[in-house]
Amino acid sequence: MSLLDTRPLSGVLGASVEGVDLASDLDDDLVAAIRAAFVDHHVLVFRDQDLSPEQQMRFGRSFGDLDTHPFVAGNDEFPEIIDVITEPDDRFTFGGGWHTDVTFLAEPDLGSILYAVDVPSGAGDTLFANQHAAYDALSDTMKGMLHGLVGLHSAGPQYGEGGLSTGNTAMRTRAADLADAVVRHPVVRTHPESGEKALYVNGAFTIGIDGLHGEESRTLLRFLLRHAVKERFTCRVRWEPGTLVMWDNRSVQHYALYDYAGQRRHMRRVTVKGDRPV
């Protein structure tokens, strides 16, 4: 019998996990089962959790070392935690727009673990898109063309001077002068645990494709970015206080919807360190 009771969220990714109390000490077999489900479903949803910051960090450390964000200040007591807050007078939300977390790092995070503290009623959902499915749907000719191409990633558009993610009043950003550094990742990466291939470009941090002329790069990126988030590759998660969602940054993009202007939203995020994409 499986250690986990999982229920699919859609036909292509995501699962709700029933009957697990993440505040308790999880034994090795249960952690292994969660990790296997994480790799298989890419997005896991745990509802009705009551987690302190310390308990959320302990759960995150079950999957690896926790990371700190180079451009967003963490919680004063727990720097590994980012309090993702949208105040009623903010004009946009942190994490809006399709993206994969921190691909501007040489070793982007393995996954993110987000816990809902205070959410608007019936709003503020998060969309996820399966990048394995997006890759598989490409023609063999396009797949052949993409293999060997290298994407250029930078935090500059989001965290540089005047970047899009620096205008949220509740989030404290820093080190904008370092945000324009560029790192190189394959346009198609191989998942280190499943061996599956996935598209690995995103609209927030991928600024070009190495070796292509400007218009060539922009044209190919426009196609890939639109293709990667088509509806048939997605699922949608509705938040309630006490919901925890973990997603695999190696295989998904996500989009935090901002349909709750005038209301407050408070989430707690920890991320698990990853490896260099290949």
C-alpha cells in the first residue's frame, strides 16, 4: 500500500496529498514517498496544515539545504524564509507573470515550498505549467534545433534598478547593482532524478539565446514562452489559510494571479538548493 494518498489536480500535473501532518516528525520512508510524488507530479498540495516558521523550515530541510535569496531580504529572525506579502495598496503582486524561480543563479533552486498565512477569499490562485509536457509537445524538428542551445538568464529585469519586482511596498529588495550578471543554462534541461527533458526558459529571467542574432533570439523566445504555458500544460491551485504547496523548479513554471486588489495576501516561502542544469 502506498504511504501517500494523492489525488490529481489535472490531467498533466499536480496532486493533492491527503492525511499528512507536516508539523510532525516525518520518518524517512514518508519523506521518500513525498519526494517520489514530487518528482512524479511536479506540484504537491497539502491542505489544513498548521505550521510555525521553524516547522516549515524543518520540512524543507527534508529535501536538502535551504537557500536565501540574493535580492530579497528574508525574515528578520529566519533569513531562509521570505514573507511574500501584498498589501491592499500594492499595484501588483510579487511572483506575478509566468516564471521559474531564480534561474539567474548558476545553481537554481530545486524547489519552492510556499505556505499560506493570510489569503484573499476566492482569489490569489497560482497557476503551474508542466515544462516536460511542453517539451514533449514540440515537433521532433524543433526538439533537434533546441538541443545544444543555451539560454542567457539575468535578474536584472526584475531586481536591477527600477526592476519589476522592486516596486512592491511590503517586499524589501537589495543589491540591485549585482542583478545584471548573466548566467548560461541549456534551453532544454534534463531532470536529474527522472531523466525527463524539459523546456528551461522563462519570461522573467531569460533575456536571450546565446549565439543567435537579436531578432532570431527574440522570435524563438517569444514562441517558446507562449508555447510553454499553454492551457493544456497547466493546473490551478486555490489557496486557503494553512495550505502548503511545494513545486519542482526543474520542471514547472508558475504564475501568482493578482485578482484581489485592495486586499492583503501573506505567504511564507522557503526554497531548497538545487544543482547546475544540464
